[in-house]
Amino acid sequence: MRNRLVAILSVTASLLLSASSVAARTRSPKPTVQVAAAPIPSDTVSVKASLPVDKPGADGVVVFEYRNDVKALADLPERLVQALTQNTSLRVVSLTEARRRLGPGMDAEVARCDGETRCLSGVGQRLGVREVLLLAVSQLGDVVLAVQRISVTEQKVTGRYADSIVGGQAIDEARILSWLQQLYPPDTFKRYGQIQISANIDGAQVYVNSKASGSTPLGDALHVLAPGNYRILVEKAKYLPFQAAVTVMPDTTVEVSATLMKEQKQTPWYKRWYVWTGIVAGVGAVAATAVAVKLGTEVPPPDTSQLPGTVVFK
């Protein structure tokens, strides 16, 4: 019964998109089309939101809304964007950034598309995103929602999910997340942070959780699953190793600056001048030399518990 209901909703939503697209061309005013996206995070002293180092738009998504004279659930696009930002690794283009790229006429341009896939793909291509997420809201007694993934490069719908909302029914965050989980593969919901590691010497081997991650200087920051705890080891022959433990949160960069100090090796006893001086001087001097050797070799090892280095969270 549930499968049949979902199928009916999907067909209804598809027909609704087509019908409303035709109707929108013949009556005034046009349906309201909105662009919604997450706000750009602001820098702080300790934490700095950062984007992946992939090419701009490689994982970008912008949310468009198509309404047919429905005023219910007006905040749904913003909540959908918030769910994308908080639960996925996708880069969501903000409305401010979208308008900056396309100019003040962007909203009117999206409205003229009337929900048509090829037209919306063209807007998405100009924004430099990989896909458009279209939220269609209509009302046939209950409020009917249809969420579509539109590939910008292929200019076609790659995923669709429909749902109905009984009048007055509240929508919680778990339900919004369930829509996204129906549309996106599980890997999309993995989130990442970055670790930027540098050292005062070149050629030092870098390990993250015992896994070799290259040698200094490292070109780009290391991408890691977040949130997560990571052990950093930077070492090189003839230098004291540097170790640190850091916690990486999603969409943040942790900078680790390692300072490696040279090992202070002790001179072997047989190379010390006073040993051979004592031997040449005679048996009596040997005893004194032996005391000197003992005192000279009992130098305490260097303290490695407080090695220099810094860890900065951005």
C-alpha cells in the first residue's frame, strides 16, 4: 500500500510540474520561483570554514523553488539548504554568491524558466555548479512536494522524490534529511575537514594515524573524514620526531607547524682527548681519567616531552 502511495505521489508530482509549467505561460502572475542556499560562514579567530580544494563547482549544488500559488511551508527551501550544508559534503552556493555571479536579474531569469529542466540547467551552468535541486510545491488538498536532482551537464533529471504533507502538519529535520537520503548515495553524507602540515626542514616524512602521507613540504592540505581524531608524526633521520594529536571538525582546517631539532649525539669515550692523555700519563692518571669518563658519559638524555611546534585551528 505504501509503495502504491509513493508511486501515485511521484506521478502526481511529475504531472504537476508539466501542467503548472504550461499554465504558468498562460496566466498572470507567474509562479513564485526562489533561489535558496546556505549563508556564507564568517571567519573567526579560532575556526575558519573552508571549501574543498577541488575545482570550483565540482561538487556544487544550488536549490531552486517552484511554487504554484502555494503559501504553505515558505521556509522549506532554506531548511533544505541547511540540511544539505550540515549533513553532506556538497558545496552549496549561497544566494548572495549566485547573485554576485549573475547579477541582480538572476531571480527573474530563474522565474522565466518555469521549472523547465534545460533552462534551469543553463542557469546552473552559469553559476558553475554541478547540479540544480528543484523543489516543486503545489497543493491538491494536501500539499504535494516533488524534489528533483537536475544534472547541469546532462540537462536531465537524475533523481526524483515525492511526498505529501497533510494540512497543518509540521515537518521536522529528520523528515527533510530522509528526502535527501532518498536522492543521494550514502557517500554524499560523509563530511570532511583538512589538515595543513608544515615543518622547518624539507624531506621530513609525515604520518597521519600511522599512514604515510608524503614528505615536507606538502603541497596541499590533507583531506580527512570529519569529525575525527588524528595523530600526527613528522620525522627525519638525525632529528628528534615531532608528534601531535588533533581533532578535525567538518569544513575546518587545522594547521600543524612542526619544528624538528637535531639530535645531540654524545662523543664515544675512546674519541675523547682526556682518555688518551690519561693512558700516556701513566697508571695513576688512568684512575682519574676513568672518573672523568664516567662523569662525561652520564649526561642526561634530552627532554622530548616538550618539543617545539604549533597547532592552529582555522
